[in-house]
Amino acid sequence: MTKKMDSTKRYEKLREAVGNGDVDRRTFFGLLGSAGITAGLSGGIMTAMAKHARAAGTELHFEGWGGVVSEALRKHAFDPYEAATGNKVIDATFGGENEVLTKVKAAGSTDGHNILHSSGVSWYKRWTDNGYGVVLNEDNIPNMANVMEAIIKPFRDITPDGLSAVPYDYGTTGIAYNTKYVSEEKAKELGANLLLDKELKGKIGGWGGDWANRAWYGALQSGQDPNNIEDWDAVWDKAREHRDLVLKYWGSGAELMDLLAKEEIYVTEAWSGRVAALQEQGHPIAYMDPPNGLAWMESMFVLKGSPMEAAEELLNFMLAPETAIAVADGQNYPSSLDPTKVPMPEGVEKLPAYDPTGKLEGLVFRDPVKWVAVEKDQSKMWNRVQKGG
């Protein structure tokens, strides 16, 4: 008993030495091996050590939205995780999840695709319906306890037997406008129809990467509830009207920011966090959410075939309050952590779409069942409209 207790103390001292930077991980595991043989360690301690030793050096492939979002994740989440675990996060940028889904289907494999910064509940349903989901062991992600129940529930409703992702952040897709060329009075008066202002022809942008985004705004502009569309012809007529005024459809958040910053466009629908980043840089860009504007929640989705223990460890690391808050502040999107459980700094509290109640009752989200049901037909319509049909 004394020998085992002495070994436990040596183990704890070694862990402390690693935390202080006095011993590197390779030396740590070498010493652990020696300690295990000479001191006769067994049971939980050796099991835990072996688990960490096996996990060290695992590669995780992450795909996200690029720009300030990827920079925030790399600085505040991935680099510290790599330093703490010895695992490697290889991050890449996508223009949209359709791009990834197409690659995975074409390859017949998820090799090289582990974790996606996935866009909302509709995409969560799409990935799981296609058989690419997993069942996370939430016991390995104890920081899930701090995540808002309101943001978890829509995902659990789709996969009640287990989650394949952890909700990570949320925001809105509202309208950005350059205050040098568009007044606040005009923007508020027109609302979603600001995107159809003929006086701004050639200075209007739009996101071309998501048919549902175009349809949501077409519904608003045709006076319909986006979650209860009855006249799809009217929706696409508005999308055509918008198309004829657009200078360019942007394909990523980085391109959105570039177009606004260089004043190539004056008005566009935009992601709230990207506008906040432009404002921080001093650009005269204002932001508004029109009535029934689109809110969304993003998740870290783990694809089938991923190294689960390493993935769960990364997710738990990312949900640690100090990490999640730093990423939220860096990427300008509120964290999924419940602000009634985890105090948020002033910088996060000032972000667009931030909800201090943790209930998200003031935001309008896409109904995944209704939108996924019409995707096949309506996404084809958007492709025709975009090409001039």
C-alpha cells in the first residue's frame, strides 16, 4: 500500500513538472514507463497513463470558416490543446459544408475529415441523416455541463440517443451597410428590402454559398414567415430581383469582410461576428437584424471514423470557460456557454446577438425539419436562379 501511494505521489509530481514546463512530454512518458515497472503501479493510474500515452501524437483534421474565426480557434484553442496533449490539429478552410459533403461522398470515406465547424441544426440533421454521425461519450466532455440547454435541445431532438456534436457558438445573419452611403434611417425603413434598393445597384452583395440563406431573405422580402413558406415562386422572384442588383456573391466570411472593407459593396446580408470584426478595425459598417432575421447556432461536429477519445478531449478543451470565452472574444460570436453559469466579460456581452438569459428566446432559428424536407427541390431552384434562370 505504501509503495503504491509513493508511486502515486511521484506520478502527481511528474504531472506538476509537466505543467510547470520543467519536463517535456516525451521525457514524462519515459519516466512514467520506468515508474510503472519499478514501482509496480497498476489499476486506474496506469490505465489513465496508458490512455494518455496512446492518445499522444494523434492527428485531428478540422475544417472551418477561415479568416478571423480560424485565427481565433488556432490561437486560443488548437495551439494550447496541442501543447497540452501532444496531439496535432490540422485545420483547413471550406467555403461551405456542401463542399465537404461532396468530397466525402465522392471518396466513399471520411478519411482526412474529423471535426467540422458545422453551420446549424439543419446541417446537423443532414450529416446524421447521411450516416456520418457518431455518438459522443459525454462523460469525456464534462464541460458540456456549462453549455446552454436551449442550444443543446435542438440537436438532441434530432438524435435523442446521443449527440454527434457539441454546440459551440451562435449569431445572426443580418444586414451590413456602409454608413457613408446608407443612412440608419433608410436601413431601418427598408429592412430586408434594403438588399433590393435599385439606387444601390452594383454595390450590393450576397452570400452565394447557401440556397437556404437566399430563400430566407426571399421569404422576408415577399412578406412570408421563413419557417412557414407557402409561395416559393414569390421567394425566388425576390431572389432574381436581388441577383440583378448584385455586384458579387461572396463565398466566405473572409471575402465578405474584404468586399466591405474595400467598399466594393455598400450593402449585403452578413454574419454578425464578421461585421463586429470590421467595426473593431474602424470601418464605417453598421449592422441590423431585420424582423424575423435569421439566427443560427454552430457546432463542432465529429464525423464517423474519427479518433473518438482525442476528439472528445479536444471538444472538452474547447468548451473550457477560459478557452471558449477567448475564442468568442476573438471570433466575435457569443459562446454556447450559459452566461448564468459562466460569467462573460464585457467584450462578449457587447457582441451582436448576445443573450444574457441563456434561453435564446429572442432569436429566430431555421426549423430543420421543414428546411431539410424541401432542400432537394429548392436548392436546385437557387442554382437556376443564380445562373440566370
